[in-house]
Amino acid sequence: MILSDLSSAFGQFFLWTVPFLLVLGVVVIIHELGHFLAARALGVKVETFSVGFGPEIAGFVDRSGIRWRLAWVPLGGYVKFKGDENASSVASAEEIAKLTPEERKGNFHTADLWRRTLIVLAGPFANFALGIAIFAGLALANGISYQEARIVCVEPNTPAAKAGLEAGDKILSIGGRPVKSFEDFSYYVKLNARSTLDIEVDRGGRVMALTAVPELTENECIGRLGVMGGSRRENARIESVGLSQSVGIGVERTWRIIEGPFQFFGQLFKGNACASTLGGPVKIAEVAKTFASDGFVNLIPLIAFISISVGLFNLFPIPVLDGGHLLFYGAEAILGRPLSQRAQEIGFQFGFTLLIMLMIFVTWNNIADITRGPTPAPQVESVCRR
């Protein structure tokens, strides 16, 4: 019995950790590789490339003197440049002034402002490039599956019914945006709870303009109209695409992921979304486990999504993130000199505290979500299938 329990526990641990480490590992390596390659190209010396934080598990020094290391805490990584003496990469003007010509050569802090800016931007943009490449590759290999944006069922007494939507309606546009598939329609509705949406439909060859206000679901905290589209098998068509078209699809899907958080926070400030839906490492691990349960190849689109999200998050103007460095560089460009070491240290302390608080908040929410169990299926599905 004990051996059986231990085996089960180990199996669950394996199912959670391996997909999580695989997804996060790829994303972190690509991000840091962006910084690394940009620094090398722009003449800044790299001293350390670390995947993970904390004590080192394994590492080696290559011929150029770079220390490559794998650390115990897999929630990120870093590239240490020549001149970095602390984790926040802050150097005082006094320290820089004391450097000899030899010490200045390849030093990150003596590099031109534009060089430092490009090196910092390279990490997030590497994440975006990975997302574009994955989505483009999937489109090129598999084609694009479009589920026709046609309503097959409308739940009574829902926003859709009140708006006058009917089974058989083909969605042409929503909120002024053309709709290519039912997925497009559903995605926009979910992000716009309690917002008045103009919907254009084709009903038997006649174009009609309707107005609907999605309700905010209590459990899932997303917008819902109360309609169903046909199943993917019944209503889907697959189109082959060429190389240039696949790149365009990769860019389009990457942009959709980038704009999603801005729409979410806009709705959050209006009270039309829930902060409890924010995801952290625990949520990533749960989703990775679900994707990997049907085969590790299913992690590929998840890697794209997480990579783009990490790239965007790192651009937020919070000290300790790449966006925080860019914020300081902006101040330096305006003032004509770097901010004082004290001001930067205070900024990084604030940013670090803010990140820890955010991490605690999202982790608590994610654990609470998991312990509550899965959300019951929306009632619309059961009614429409009768």
C-alpha cells in the first residue's frame, strides 16, 4: 500500500514538473539567448549565462571565458555582463569614472545608451520571435483550421437571446472587427463582459445589425452570450498556406496574445473582469500537465503562448524587469545622465517587492482554483444538446 501511494505520488510529481520545466526552460533559454546574442553583436562582454536562479546544479566555462550554469530555481534566468556587480545591474557614476580604458572595453555600463537599450529589448523580442516562428511553423505544417462562425443554438433568457441572435446566423463582425471563425467570435466575447457589442450577422442572405451585452460568468470571470457553434469536425475547414502567409498568421496570433492582457486590464479596471484569473507558475504547471497528457508535442503551442506572455511581461516598466531598465534608460536620455545609484536601488527594491507580492497573489489564486476543482460546464451546452 505504501509503495503504491509512493508510486502514485511520484507519477503525479512527474506529470506536473516535467512539462512545466520543459515549457519554462525553453522560454527562459530563448529569452536569455536574445540578450546574449545582442550583447555579443554589440561588443559587450558576457561573463555568465544562467538558466535558473540560486545555487548551481551544474556548469562549465567555455573557451571564451563564459560561465554556462544550470541553477536550482527554474523560475527565470539571467545573463551577467562585464561590469555587473549585482543582480539589478546598477553601477554608480563614481565607479564608472574610476574604470581604466581596459576595464571599459566590453563593459555593459560604459556602452552607448542605444546599445544597452537594444541588448535589453533583445530578450523580450526573442520571445516574440519564438512565438511567431512556432505559430508560423504549425500553420505551414498543418494548414489553418477555421470553424465557421455560425450559431447552431441560442440559450433562452441569455444576452444572445435578448439581442435577437438566432440559430443559423453567421457572424460577420463583432465590435467593428471582421470575424473569420467562431473562435474569433468567442475570444472577443470572453474579453468584453458587460460591454455593449455591435454584432453583424448574415441571416439567410440578409445582413442584420444587432447589439448584445455579454454577461460576466460568476465562476470563470469571462464574458458569455449564451450561444454555441457547431463542433469542429462538423463545421471546420482546413486551408493550406504558403510560407509568407504562415508568417503573417504567426504575427497575427502573436499580436492577439500581446493585446489580450491590455484588454483584460481595461476590463478589470471597469469591474468587468476578475483578478483571480491571473496565472502564475502553478497555473502554467497545471496547463502544461493537461497539454502533455495527450502527448508532449501538444506543448509546442503552449510554449509559444508562454514565450509571448513572458516577453510582454518583461516589458512592463517595473524595476528588475527589462521594462524597468528601459524606464531608467528613458530617464537617462532625458536628463543626459544616469539616475543616481541610490535612486536606481530604491526602484529595484520597490520592483522586487511588487513582484514578490504579485507572485504570492497569483500563486494563492491558482492553488485555490485547483483545490476547488474544475468549473462546471456552462449550462448553455447541456440545453443546446437536448
